[in-house]
Amino acid sequence: MIFWIYWLISLTVVTWISATIIRQYPRHAFTVLVGFYLVYLTAAQILAARIIEFDLGFIVLYSPASVFIYPFIAQVIDMINEVYGVTMTHTAILIAFMTQVILIILIALVNTLTPAPYFLYETAWQEIFGLSIRITVASWIAFLICSNIDAWIFDRLKKKFIEREKACRCRTMANPWIWLRSSASDAVNLMLDSVIFVTIAFAGILPLAPLIIGQLITKTFIGFIDNPWFVWYKSMLKNDAEAESVPVS
């Protein structure tokens, strides 16, 4: 229960800060959103080293702890896309990818250094941060493919249904077209990421089906329950746009 409280609070705070900065400091908002994106992505890389038990009540699954972070990453992509468009979103993805390459290079460089004789955690350090080339490549490929597909699907759905969205006589939180583009793009992103990453990283080493199914269920579940925060984000921007404070595409 404590975990979910922290999870909900962090998601709420980041969503509120993002919308507030876009409204009040639009020139700096893209940088802030990319900053959140990089924090989530880096955290996911590190947390992936810990395998956790995920109890849904009717079934117990096992997956990397980063499964709780991936939906946040997908949401930030949508948040950037909603305001700045698909081209700037692809730019943010490229920036994020470059930072992850640098992160892995720096970790690899540090791992070549000789540890101090009184450093008692070298074995644990190497086990956690001694990433294999195969897993690293799998992570990079899955990230580039899935993130860019997410951005493309979100943009296509927004353009296709924008007139219906505007014509809908309902509050933003109840507008089905906003829910559609966020839910559909995130679902495809998270499902493809599970299949691509697990297949490339573990084919011929571990049974693929249990790993893929576990990630599919957990990522889809968490990705679904965080969608209301994106719609809330859109609601805050729409209300402000109506007050002629910030243009929202």
C-alpha cells in the first residue's frame, strides 16, 4: 500500500508541475518535460536490475522493477506530443537515447577501474551494473522502435479525431477521443517493448513466453491506470488555453 501511495503522489506531482510550467513558462517547458523523461528513463535502466513479485490478487507475476516506470515514460512522450507535436517528440526521444548511450559508456568505463581494497560491494556492483552487451542492445532497440511508434500513433489519432474531440459536448476528463489517443499509443508502446526486448535479450537463454506474458500484463495494467493523469494534464492545459494563456495544439 505504501508503494502505491508514493507512486500516485509522484505521478500527480509531476503531472501538475508539467502543466503548470507549460502554462506559466512556455519557453522553458519543453526542457522540463525532457528532464522528467530522462529521469524516468534512467531510473528504468537502473531498476531493471531488480526482479520483483507483482501480486494482482488472482495471479502472481515476476518482472523487473522498472515495469512500474515504463508507463511513466510513455505518458511523458504523450505529454510532449500533446503540446509540441510529433517532430519535437522524436527530437526528445533522440536526446533521451543519446543520454542512455552515454550512461552505459560511463558505467562501462568505471567498471574497468580497480576497486579499492576496502570496497566490500564490488561483486554486487558488477552484478548490477555489469550489463551484458546483448541486454543493452535489446533495451536500445526496443526503446527506439517503441517510443517512436508511440509518438506516431498518438499524432495520427489526434489528427484523425481532432474535430470529433472539439465537437464533443463533454468535459475534458470525459472526452473519449483524448482517452483513445493516450491509451492506444501507450498500449502499443508497452506491448511491443515487452516482446522486442525479451526476445532479443533472452532468446535461446530463458523461456520467452513467461517473461513476455508477465511484462505484458504488468505494463498494460499499470499503463491503463495512469491514463487519467494524462487526461487531467490535458484538462489543465485546455482550461488555460480557453483563458488565452497558452496555445494547445
